Amino acid sequence: MNILVTLDHNYLPPLRVMLTSLLTNSPGERFAVYLIGDGLTAEDLRGLETLLTNRGCLCPVEVPEDLFADAPVARYWTRAMYYRLLAAQLLPKTLDRVLYLDPDILVINPVRPLYDTGLEGNLMAAATHTGLLAGITDPVNRLRLENYEAEAYYNSGVLLMDLAAMRREVCPADIFDYAREHADILLLPDQDILNGLYGARILGVDDSLWNYDARRFDRYLLLSQGEKDMDWVMGHTALLHFCGKRKPWNHSYQGRFSALYKHYWRLAARR
Amino acid sequence: MNILVTLDHNYLPPLRVMLTSLLTNSPGERFAVYLIGDGLTAEDLRGLETLLTNRGCLCPVEVPEDLFADAPVARYWTRAMYYRLLAAQLLPKTLDRVLYLDPDILVINPVRPLYDTGLEGNLMAAATHTGLLAGITDPVNRLRLENYEAEAYYNSGVLLMDLAAMRREVCPADIFDYAREHADILLLPDQDILNGLYGARILGVDDSLWNYDARRFDRYLLLSQGEKDMDWVMGHTALLHFCGKRKPWNHSYQGRFSALYKHYWRLAARR
């Protein structure tokens, strides 16, 4: 199974947690982990290789400087924000499919069913964070990003990519142009660009299974009329996404999945 | 490492969770699991052997009928309540040390430091569930059980046993006599007998490490003046004990360790 991660040095510990949980919850599965990262040392990379021992290989990806010659880099933007959007350009041409995962994700069930999802001619599969406010935020976001064709505003933390299709349709110049033209209104640059340019070419998947917003336990429970309780989540959800500013590796974090995440933090430290 | 578990068929699923968590959190360690259980089928035992594959062996223990010829069996009491107290009589004579663990325990860090604890001439090591009320309940329990020598009221869910010393000092007739004489006031029979007869011969160990009462997160945090937060617990506590009537495998359970326990429930189901 091909996995893509992009990160800087600060996110290395959560990345180790994400990968530990991925291995633990996909017994018998082997992984090729493609890593596009800035500022990682040789020691960081050796540590990741040790973590993957017997279960997969680490494939660091070189980023050609010239690819970014024309990229706008505004205020808080870094090159790293473009990496997942340019996966088709950066990954080996022999690769057809890859699953991108944010480092603030905890895997708690097998991801194979997502990985094998038919993309029905779309470029990617992704999830919308549904909720009580979904009916309001989606039209607002569509208006803001001037993309009326897209059915929803997709979260960019989990992206199943058809790399062959993306090589044909995704053009770096389009991405950089879009970033330049919308610089004023991009709140979450990578996610906004993804939705603004490619929202209509994304297949929606169930966020309660494949991109569960860990802040929103009560909301999922309510929307499902009580079905999606903790037993359901632990039995069905594969990808718990710790979205937002409060991160579960901070001391002060108090969410319902706090003990679970912090336990995996220890399991990762032991590997 | 020798582990002792005693149970009836109803507690088989939690036992599988306890053992899964024990293996997961003691990498490289091998276990001999001695099982004294009533009503387990051949299939139950095969399932436990599969769970232990490559990490240890299952050793079912025969209970001789004549040992219980003189045992009082009152209202809700079963023979099973005596098993842990009679470990020295029931386990092979070649065994010197064993760690008894309740099936409603989740292991989240290595137990080796507890297992290697010097017993300083005592029969066992066990923990008291300290708390804001400890100063009240311990004298009350000592009075109730007429044992003024014991320093505390020990929880019987985690017991590190010196079997050689117990073979010399623990006498089944004493236990049955004590049960008969105190039948009216025994609230938790096995635990009350343990404390009443052998409380003064038990070495106390830190409950926040070796028998953490999972209902009492806020109390541990308060008593430690904020030190024992969730990071501390996940980094230090080895044995989380889900004491009391509300069990984490029930749908309605809502404790802080709910997600963690229910995730291990799934990991156990996969083994």
C-alpha cells in the first residue's frame, strides 16, 4: 500500500504516532511510505526506517527546486503547503495510487477498504466534515472559492489519489496562479486550493469512517441519532483526525480520545 | 513471567483484552498464563492459546474437588472467589512467583518492574486505592475486619505472590473458617478475607502505577497537585483497573479511558 506524508521537522513525533497506529491496525499489510519533508535529518530518517522494520520501506522524495520557481510564497505560506497538491509531479511516474495522510491522524482500524475504493473517474477521494453546520458552511465556502460545481468543501487531511489521472489534469501553473489570484481569501491555503480548483473532481467518502473529526464526538452521535457511540467509532472508524489548534500531544489536551492518542504516543516512542 | 488469572465464562472477552494489552505493552517478554476457570470450553481455551501464539503458553489448572469439601458457599459466593487465595495450593509446586491480574484490567506499560519487586519477607504485594477518603475508609475497614495490624485495605485485583512463602503460611482451613465466621459482614468476600487474614503480610505498592482505579482520574490529579495528568498516566501507569459496577465493555460506559479500552477490545477481537 502506498502512503504519502508531507511534513517539516516539528511534526516528526506525531508522524511516528500516525505510522505506528497504521502498522498496528493493518496486521499483515506492507507499506511503501513516500515522505516529502523539509528539514529532516539523516537521524530522523533512520528513526522512521526503524519504525517501519519488517512492515515496509521509507521512500524519501526529492523536491526539484525548479518546480517552485513560479510559486507565490505569501506571509505564512511555505513550499510544504503545495506538496500534497503536486503529488503527481513529485512521486515516481510508476506509481498509480497513493493515500495521503496528515500527521495528526490516528489510525484505529484497517485502511484497506478506503485504499481499494473505486474513484469512478475522479482525481481523488476525500471527506467533508459533516455536521449541524454543514448546510451553512458549504455554500459559504463554495461562494468564497468561486466554485459552484463542487458538492462540498473537502478536508485535505485524507486524500486517496489517482496519480495517473492527476498527472493528466493537475498543472502546477494552475495551482500557483490560483494561489496568487486568491491570496487575500485563502484561509487554509492547501485545502482552499484543492477545493477551489479540483472540488468538482473529488469523490466524497464518509467522514465518520475515513476522516473522523476528533473534536466532534457529540455531533456525530447526535446526527446519527445515537448510533455512532464510542463502541461504533472504535469498531468502524479507521481514521481519527485531530483537526484544529488543540493537539492531542499537548499536556492540556482533554478530548475524549486523549488517553487513546497518548497511549499510541508511548507505543511509538518504544518502536 | 508467570501470570495467574481466574474467571468464569462470562469474563472471557475482558480476559482476552487484558492479555492482548499485556502482550502489546511488554514487547520481547514471554508469559506462562495459569488459568483457573470454571465453565470454559475447549474452544475458549484454543482461542486463548491462539491469542498467546509466539508470546507464551496457556496452562489450565485443575481444581481438585476435595480441596473445597469444607468450603462454605453462601448466597452469592462461588468456589471461584477462593481461587486466588488458594493459588499456592492450586499452582504447580515448582512455581515460586506469580502475578495475579483481574480480567477487568488494561495493561498500558511494562509490568516487569512490578514482577521483579522484592517482597521483603511478605506473602504478597498489592495496592491500596488511595484517595481523598483513604483516611476514613481504611480504619473503618480495619475495624470491620478486626485486623488492626494491617496498614491499609488492599485491593485484590493485582497481587504479586511469593508462592513458596504462601505454601508455608496460607492454610485453606483458615480461609474457610474465616469466611464462615464473618459471612455476615463480608462485602467483597475474596478481598475482605485477603485483608482480614493476611493484611499484615502484604507489601504495599503504588496504586497509581500498579492498580490505578480508572474511575478516579480527577482524584489522582488532585492528590498529586496536578502532576498525574493524562500524559503522566500514559507514561507511568502500567495497570489500569476498571473497578466497580460500570464496566468499559458496556455501551453506556463513558469514562476517560473509554476509547482506549474499547480500542483494545477491537485489537483483542482481531487476534
